[in-house]
Amino acid sequence: MIRRRVDRIVERINTRSGPSHLKEDQTKRLRPVTDGVTLVPARSAHDADVIAAALHADFPWLAPATNAVWDALRRSATEDLQDARIPPLLLNGPPGIGKSTWARRLDDLIGLPTGIVEATSEPVGFAVSGLQKGWHRDASGKPLDLILRTRIANRVFVIDEIETAGHATSSNGRSFDLASALLPLLETQSSRAWQCPYFQVPFDMSWISWILTSNDTAPLSAPLRSRVQIIDLPALTPGQLMGLLEREAARRGLSDLSIEVALTVLAGACATSREVPSLRTALRVLDRAQALESRPRFH
């Protein structure tokens, strides 16, 4: 009788927290990481200096964000940490100043594959945490998917325009939003044993470096703001925009004539508009110049 009772207790514990409840396809996805995942090691202090210098050369107006990353990378190196890690950052500033482009450039320099969630188009917080039963369908989130696919734990994850995310309600009346999904992942202690809604088993997600962007922090909840380092960024000046376009054009190998034409077009836009054109506008001008240059010439 005691043995039967013990067996029932063990069965209930496994059902709630163990792997016995996993479906065959879930077990197959988790099998490659049962022996653990790898970490991209921390760079040296010199490497941190080089990365910061490259970021500052391309985005001098985003110096506060670059300095925060510089400090984090140097700390990872000097404190002999296992991995390159950046504390949760929230880059707040006007639209079109290059916050997302800066984050992607950072990822290229560090050498960590990047995950990106567009809050304007992704389904609330489901892309971050995944879905459990009770919603239209169940699925795992993008951060965990990226780790399972690459078997590297210290990823950089960018959430763009976080203040635009809405909320959703399940078929049984439960409400869910992006902040609810992020809060346990941004906190070091809770992220070390984060319970995945889809797999219903804990994962150590504390290795992820989170970079959030916003155009306005007012819509964000106080708990979310308290878990990130908010970096307020200024608007672009015409000179900064022209300099960035010129550097990007040279990086793409465009001819002097194409660069001159692109700069002339952008200067005209700056002169006729009340506001400085966004970085997206400048890159579209550059894309157009590159497309025209690649066309065959008629004689």
C-alpha cells in the first residue's frame, strides 16, 4: 500500500514538472541539448575597445548606448566571466535614429547570432515566451527556439518598438501581454529557472542579452522599466545623417558619383523638410543609388 502510494506521488510530480508529459516531437527537439549548450566566450578588454570604437564611428549620436555596451563587455573580460553578456538595455528615442540598426551592428561585431521580435507585428508576448494550452495553438518562443537550434545559450535578442505591443485574451479568459512574458526573463534569478509555457519544463535563460527599443517609455509598465537600464537618445542632426550615409556608401563600394548623387538627394530632403529625414529614408536613398549603379550602361 505504501509502495502504491509512493508510485502515485512520483507519477504526479513527474506529470507536473518532469519530462514524462512531453510529446514525441517535443522530446525530439530537446534531445540535442540534454547534455547542455555552449557559450560564446567573453572578449578581451582590447576587443571590447575595438567593438565600441567601431560602433561609435558609425553611430556617434548613439554614444550613450555604445558606452553602456562598452562597459559591459569590458566587465565580462576583466572579471573573467564565462560569456560575453550585456545587461538588459532599453534604447529610447525618436523614431528613425538607427536604434535597431545599431543593435544589429553590435551583434555582427560581437559575433553572436541575433533574434529579433518586431513588437508592431508579432502576436503580443507569444513570440518571446511561447504559447501553452488554452490558446489557439501551442508553440515555443523565439528565444528558446534560437537556443535549441544553434545550441548556444548567450544570444542577443532585440525587441523593437516594445511600447507598441498590445495584449491578448485566451479562450478561457486569461489576459497576456509582452511585459508579462518579459518580466521573468529580464530578472536574473527568475530567468535561471524559467518555466517554458510550451514544454512545461524549466530552462536557464539567464545567458541572453536583451536589447529593447522604444520611441516613448510612457506606455511601459513600471515593473518593466525597473528591470532595464533606460538610455535616452537624441534626435539625428543633418550632419550626422550625411556622415553615416557617406560611410555606409563607402562600405558598399559605391562610386564617388553615386555617393555624391545620394548626398545631394539627402541634402535636398533635409532642406525642404521641417524634420531631419530618418535613417530609414537615408538607407532607401542609398539602396536606390546602388540599384542604379548596378544597371548595365547603354552606349
